[in-house]
Amino acid sequence: MTALTGDGSDGWDVFYKARALKKQGHPIIELTIGEHDIRTHMDILAAMGRSARGGHTGYAAVPGTEGLRAAVARRIEAQSGVRTTEDNILITPGGQSALFAAHMAVLNPGDVALYCDPYYATYPGTLRGTGAVDRAIPCDPAHDFQPRATYLEAAAKGARSLLVNSPNNPTGVVYDRATWQAIAKTCITHDLWLISDEVYDTQVWQGKHISPRSLPDMQERTLVIGSMSKSHAMTGSRIGWICGPVPVIEYLTNFATHTTYGVPGFIQDAAEFALSQGQELEDEVAAPFRRRRRIALDLLTQQNLVRAVPCSGAMYLMLDMRATGLSGEAFAHALLDAHQIAVMPGESFGQAAAGHIRVAMTVADDQFSEALAVLLSFAAE
Ligand code: PLP
């Protein structure tokens, strides 16, 4: 069996410890994973129920229902300005399976697949699962974890694909235009496929979300990964997509036929309904994170020990704890033991974020504010 990640030996022990303590009844404040503290909107659930009761409970079309594919295509076209039709879209059970399928489409066993460190925790395992060789590109904290042209160039020789993520989990960074230009240049020079994970596209607090599919000469070599987990608080519904060139989507439809065999029709109908509500609903779902980021920035300005990586997007705050003299892991363990507050060590997301912690802004405002204040005064002890 190929060794993946997430088997308990990968720096997630603070998370497992917090979960075990919670199960034993300890009042742990979990600022760990990217799960909303709000539920899926009642209107979306009502649409799901209507569809199921109306009989949409059999096999659904494998690439996705026409209605949902068209709705996703319209959303992408409106956002990126790139002409997009339903033929460019495959609906998948969540963004995670889209990540795996997209790489299966462009990689052969033994190919080198690039990704940026720090990374979303499943990335190395997803790449290895395809039979590829995963190669990390270090992103420097001194440059706010934006991938730099020199590192991209150094890693790209002989590679086949590059996986990037903006707005970024775990850093909260939104890639700027210069970063995207460097990424596009590397992909074109080295003939790489670009897999652009855009599951946080509705969570941009500063700057602008740029989809690299809109950059010159990138449309035919980019596969965009999307999901409604974060944008619509629908993590459990498992709705995601891949947007890319028609021949790749045709290949992936066949791939889906042999793997997932599609996504439940009543969930797709609910997703289509959710997208029909437009940006208003997306803004409503994003609003708590926007507020908590503000709360965090205000608290952070009241001290000068802990530096925050500019939190321009996503539901996470990446804090540089190196001034405490502790690793991210040691700090996270100590905080959990002393104050029952659980955060993720930067080391859980690769080497580049060592000495950092990731704080998910996923509890109510007052609890978040209190927990962050405790964290900051604990750091200063
Ligand atoms: N990509 C990133 C960067 C994520 O943070 C996540 C989930 O946290 C995913 C993909 C997977 O999302 P989904 O719930 O749609 O599978």
C-alpha cells in the first residue's frame, strides 16, 4: 500500500488529543479544522427535501445534473470572465475527490507532482495516491508564504503538474498578481498542468481572488477545483467540481463512471438552488469569518510578540510563534494542556510553517475573542 498521510503519525496529535479530551467531556474550544459553526441554510435543506420527495433519488447523470453544471459554469464565467459552459464542468463528491480525480487525469505513475509548502494536509497523500512522486516547493514566511519565482523555477524541471491554493489553507494568504504571473510563467515554460484549488473563493478579506484560468495561455492547462463546503456551509453534502478543457472533462466523466458513479441528485438540486441565491447567500456564510478576522486584528495590535501572517482570505489565522522560543507543536500542546484551547501546529502543514500555529476562526465571536486573548497572554508568559 502506498503510504498516504492522516494515519496519526503526521503531526496531527494535538488535534487527536483535543478530540479525545472533548469526548471525555472536557470543555475544549476547538480552533482546529475548517468546519463552520453555522449549519447549512434551512432553504437549501428545504430544496434538498423537495427534490428527494419529488423522486430525485435514483442514479443521477455521472458528470452532474445539467442544471447544476450550468449553474457552476455561470458562476465561474461571472467570476473569472472566461467563457465557460457546462461541458467544462464535472460535479464531484466534494473538493477532495475533485483534487484526486484532477490529478488522475493529468498524471501517470511516477510523474512528479508539485505542491506548495505549507499545504492543505491531504495534498501529499492525494498526490501519492495517484502513483505520482510528490515534490514540495517551500514558501518562505518572510514573503508571507507566497510562492516565489526562484523556488517555482528550481522545482519545476521534469515535473508534470503544479497544485496551488488561493485563498490559502493554512496560511490565509491570497496570492497577488505577481505571484500568479510567476506561477503561469513556470507552467508555460515547463509545460505543467496547473491544478488551482479555489475552494475558499468566497472568503477574500483583502485584495482580489484571481483564478489563473483567466491568465493568458493558461485556460487549456488549468483545472480549477471548486466546492460548496466552505462557500455555502455544506461540508457534509459533499458537492465539488472540476472546471477544465472539454477533453479532460470527458476523460474525467469516464473516470467518475468507474469510481464514484456520480453525486446524489437531490443534493445536486439543493446545490443548484443554493447557487441560484447568488452572492448574497455566499456573503452571509462568509460574514462571521470577516467579523472574527477584524476581532483578531484588533487584539493582535495590542501586543507585539506574536506576528500574524496577513490574513487576506479563508477562515484561518496563521500566527508566528517563534518569538516564544517554542515550536508550533510545543506551543499548541502547552496551550491545550493549560487552557483547553486547541489550535493546529504549523508543522501539521509542512516544514515551511514550523514555529507557527493555525487558528481556525470557527467558534462564536465572543468565544473566539476570549480564546485568542487567552492565547496571546499565554504566549507572553
Ligand atoms: N482544499 C482545501 C484547501 C481545503 O481546505 C479543503 C477542506 O478543508 C478541501 C480542499 C476539501 O474540501 P471539500 O470539503 O469540498 O472536500
